[in-house]
Amino acid sequence: MRSAAGQTGPPARQKGRGMAGEAGATVRRRQLGALLKRSRVTAGLSHDDVAGAMPGMSQPKLSRIENGRGAIKPDEVRALLALYK
């Protein structure tokens, strides 16, 4: 059935992972966050230590990343791991 705007039905779903992919990404983000937190704690660093040593990294951003609620770029992961060595 066509609407007044000339469109038919609901918009088609785009190919991709859908809900299952989103859940998988959330799990991976939480796993990465937990790994980063363990590494930071093992290195004896606080959120403030890390925020002071990394440009663009704040204590709240690091907390979100470690809790799996914030996105992180691959370059940031590498920089954090290098700092934690």
C-alpha cells in the first residue's frame, strides 16, 4: 500500500548484524573494559594518573570505557596498554 508521500510500507531493514550484533558489540566492549581496568590496577595507576598522562582522556571517559559504556578508538587502546606496561 502506498502512502501519500508515495512510499510503500515500512522502510527496508539494512543488511547487518541487527540486535544480535549490537548485543555482541556490547559484550565485547564490556570485556575490553574489564581487561583494561585489570591492566590499569595491576600497573598501580589511578584514573587520575591515566587522565594526566594521556591527552584527550579524562577520568569520566576512562570510567565509561572500563565499565563498557563508552566507545574507545584502537589508537586509545594501544596507548592505554603501552602506559600500563
